[in-house]
Amino acid sequence: MTDRLGPRRSRLALSALLPGLPQLVVGRWGVGGLGLTVWVAFLAVLLTRWARFAAGWGGPLDHQIASLTVVAGLLGTWGWSMFDVSRQAELERSGISQWKLAAEAFKKNRIAVIGAVVIVWVYLIALVTPLIAPYDPAMQGPLMGRLVAPSGEFLLGTDHLSRDVFSRMMYGARISLSIGFVAVGISVTIGTLLGAMAGYLGGWIDAVVMRFVDMVISFPRLVLLIAIVALFDTQSIFLIMAVLGFTQWPGTARIVRGEVLSLREQEFVEATRALGFSRRRIILRHVIPNVLAPVIVTATLGIGNVIVLEAGLSFLGLGLQPPTPSWGSMVADGRDFLLNAWWISTFPGLAIVLTVVAFNLVGDGLRDALDPRLRA
């Protein structure tokens, strides 16, 4: 017993000093490296941006969120590392669930893990942007500061209005990622509920829901998005989220319906019926939890799709109104300066490509990990 407690206490001491280091010591490079780098990065932000951090608590909402993210990141990483070390022995003795098997299979896919790390860092940077952005994204400098190439003062150059491209790209990440996350959350919720109802209840409910799904899918989505957005005078971020979310759910509904059709005849569903459970309880507590694997994959791939659609709307001038930056609007701002100021469009375009590829890699990795037939 004493021999086991010695290494455990040493790992707890390492966790208290540097979260993530004990995981690196035992060879868990993915979670250990991510935890350690997040801790060091947030600590560096706290020390180097203390004035902005302290002022953020009484500032606008986005500054408060940034300051709260730093505190939550430091405490959360430290607490996770301590808890992970203390629970590791119990986890080794406990049985292996399907989710644990899926997690282990996902960790073996290095490309998918790299994509997940990229996504985590992009979201963390977006959350703390008000603390680390060098300039105000809407601040216009003097005329002599127009179209300045990337340099030490302006890392990614300036645009035609003398605004810092690096700062605008960081603030634009918050818009694009927020729209993608919320829109996919709306679409997945609607699609999962309608697909589960149609698959389990069948009959006329199934017919009505699926004909409605066919009708929504039959419309060209980009044309439908342009028509809906153009119909409203105000182009707010909430409108963009709602429009994208309410037009993406049919794909999820069809996937969930197909899964539920095969699940409703399984023995555990028959047992719930025999026990007299209501149909609502069976759908919400027994059917939907068993179709989460394809839903998670669909959501991961859908976020990248929504980011591209939002960028397309912004490029066409139907996204958020200036001076609010988004990656799509920044690409549109630089289309007239591609020859003499390529950096205006290139860097936001690369950010879109990198983020969407990362989401697609994670989606492919989750698909392989959650399907027992594809596990190595």
C-alpha cells in the first residue's frame, strides 16, 4: 500500500506545481501536453495583461467573459490534473465502458487528436481575445498606415482602412466560432428530437415529419439563406445563428430516424414498454442516449459547414454589418487588393481552412472511434 501511495503523492505534488506534468511523465502526451500548455499560456496572459484582466471585470460583457475564462482555465486545469491523478488508480481497476473504448480509439488517431488540439486552442484564443489583441478591431489609423505589409508592429499587416488585420482576425474568430457552435446546437437539438419522434412513433407522424424534411432539403440552402436574411432589415448575430440553425437540422433528423428505426425493436426498448414507461420517457431517456454517437459526429462536421456558410454570407454582404469583423467579411474586404495587399484576404481565408479542416478531422476520428466495427 505504501509503495502505491509514494508515486501517487509525487504526482499530486507535480500537479500542484505544473498541471499536466504528471500525465506527461506517465506517457499521456495528448492530455498532459494540452493541460500544461493551457496552464502556462493562461498564466502568461494573467501576468502580462494584468491591467486589462483587472479592468475587464468592470468592462463590457466580452471583457468579463475573457477575464472569467482566464480564471476558469487556470483553476480548471489545476483541478483537472489533481483529480485525474487521484482517480487514475480507481479508473484502472474499474470496468471499461464503451465510451472509454471510444476515447482510447480516438487517442490512437493522431491526426484527429491534432485537430482537436487546434479546435481547443482556437476557441480559447477567441474567448480571451479582448485581453491579448494588440489593437481595437474597429480603430482606423492614419492614411499612411493603409495597406502596411506584415511587420513587427502589425503582425499580419493592415487593411485599406488602416485597421490591424491580426486583431480583426482574432475578434472575427469569436463571431465565426460562436455562430457555428450555437447554430449547430439548434440544428442538432431540433433534428434529434424530430428524428427520434418520427422513428419511434412511426405512422402518420413519421410521414408528416419526413415529408417536411424532404421539403426543406429540396430548397437550395444558400439561396434560402440569402432570401431569409435579405427579408429582415437587421442583420444581427442572433438572426444569423437562428437562420443557419433552423436550416441545417434535416440531415440530423434523417440520421437519427434511421438509427431509431433499428433501436425500437431492441430488447431494452421492449422491456421499457413492458414496464409501462411513457413514450416520452422512452424516447428521451432510453432511445436518444443510444443514438448520440452519430449525432456527435454530425455536429462536429456541421460546425465546419456552418462556418463556411457564414463566411459565404459575409462575403456576399449579408452577414454582420461593419465594423463588426468576421472571417468572411475580412476576405470580402480584401478581394479588391489581392495583388498589392494579399494579406487582407489570405490570413482570414487560411483561418477558415484550418478551422474547418480541424473540425472535419475530429469528425472523422469520432466516426471511427464510436463505430466498433472500425476500431483497430
